[in-house]
Amino acid sequence: MPLEQQSRPGEETVYFFQQSPAVIKSSSLEELLQKPEECCFISVENEDYDGSAVGLPVTFSDEKWKTVQAFLFLLAGLSVSALALAGVHDRQPITSPLPDIVFTYFNQVDNGLEMSEYLILLVTYSTFTTMLFHHHRWIIFRRVFVVAGLLYLGRGVTMFVTVLPQANLYYPCAAKMNNTNPLLIARRAVSLLSGLGLSINGKLVYCGDFIYSGHTCSLVLCSLVFAEYTPQSHLFWRIAKWIIYGFATLGIFFVTVSRTHYTIDVLIAYCVTTVLFRVYHTISSNSQLKVESTNNTPNYLSRLWFFGIISYFERNTPDSKLPARFSCPIRRPALPRCLSFCQNVRSWLATDKLQFEDQKLLSSH
């Protein structure tokens, strides 16, 4: 039985195993082709693939333009969150902190927020490097951008509608203004975005962003992404996953004991991030869940308010889990072009220098 692999640039061909009582699975294509056609179905299974099978090649398209659109969506979500905090700062009530179980049994750690943010940078850089060298980096970046955009969009709404009193009375909040105008709010939002929402950059001086914790969202999301897109069949990646989990847990603990957030902020952030991540990947790996409900096939996930966003970005994604493969983000043919460009620039500068010296000699004579 002849089997053909068809792929285009930027796409990878993957074969699924077929759900049938007469299936022979093997990692060797030649071994399968030696089997008689009438005995069974022939297919190829990727060892890092956990999806169901159809017996036909499936291509993963990069859809780079959609990744750019997802990044713009993330910027919109971050902007909404920054604008909400910029406006909430002047509305925050000046009262005692609310009762909190962690505040009762743990002493306040003054530099806990700083320690948490350094852990955030460590976890984020580790996850970003893994995503960058993944073979399907464009798809993963697109998914992370959409999930993070939804998280910060929701965070902007929740912190705006309910303003809690300051949990840490010693946090250096900026002075409040009696008259807040749109221009002032816009300036504050730009300052917050330029500091990436981190206090170690000296830009997080506006208070009131409690429900829910953005620090927790970042730590949990990076942990989930690292575990999802690394080959957990290998011992190295399993150990690395638990190290990332440990750093994320420690970072969340420092956020709470530093009294930057109430415990309820952390719990809500954890629940929202994990549920949104799981729902997104459930929809993206099942074509039946990417369409609206019908009388015969109801799809209750299509009633989610963000279903249209997920369906748009994952419309052309096959029913499968991305194979855990890695590759260099810079293609080999691009390296000679870069070297050739550098050589051309160097020769151009040398020629220009000689012409300049010739003109100088002529002018001197």
C-alpha cells in the first residue's frame, strides 16, 4: 500500500494511528509497507503524538499572520488592564486590610514581591526559550498570546468593578489626584506598560489591582505551557517540568506573604488561568468543538463569550496535539544570506572609504 507524505514550507506532516481492531503499529514505515494490503490498515504513529487517528497525513500550518493578530490582541488586553489600574488608583479606599488567612498565620516578607518577580523572570525566560526552539513555535506563540490576552482583559474588568483596600500598608503607592482626566490615565497606563507590570522596574507605583493576581497568572500560564509542549516521555523534561512547577509555587507564595495580593486574588487567578488554558486546548484539538451547536450535535462550549476568538485562531488546526519536536528558529539557508549581506556591507564600506580618500587626495592637489 503506497503511502505519500505531502507537506509545504512551514508545515509538518504527521501520521496518526487508526482506531481499528486490525491495526499494526510500528515506527518503521518500511516494515509496514512489507505487510500485505489485505491484512490490515497501514499507518504511521508519531511517538510524541497523543491524538486520535484518521489514517491520513495532517499538516500543521504556521499561519504567521494569525500569530501577529494574536499579539495585537494581547497588547489590547494588556492595555485594558493598565487603563483599569490607572483609573482605579484614585478610587482605592483608605481603610485597614481585609482579613486574610495567610496574613494571620504568616509574617509579612518585605522583599517577597521582589523575590517573586525574579522567579517570574526565570520561569518566563525558560518557557520563552522552549517555545522559541519548538518546531511549531508560531502556533504555540499564537495560543499563548490569545490566552494571555483573555486573562488580562478579564483582569482589567474585575479590578475595575471591585476595588479592594490596600493589603500592604507600607507599599510605596503614588499620590492620588483629586481630578483625574483621560490624559493622566493614559500617561499612567503607558508607564505601567513600559515597566511590564513589575515593581522591580520602578513603574508599578499605582495600587488597586487585586482581583485577580497578574503575577500568579504569569507563573501558572508559563508552567502550563512548559508542561504541555515539552516531551514528557523523557526524564530530563519531566525533571525540568517539576522544577518550573516548584519555582512557580514559590513565586506565588512570595506574592501572598509579601501582602501584594490577598489569597483570594491568587486562588481566582489560578482557577481562571488553568480553566481557560484547558478549555482553549480542548477546543483546539477537536474539530467538532470548533463549530456552533446544532440540534443534532450540541456544543455547549460554543456558548462561551470568547468561543469565537478561539474558533477563529484554531479554525485550521488539525485534531491533534502538537508533536514535541524542536528545531532552530533560524533556518540554515538564512545563515549564508546573512553572512553574504554582512560581506556586501563590509565591501561597500571599504569601497566608500577608498573613494573618500581618493577625493581627499584630488582636493589636496
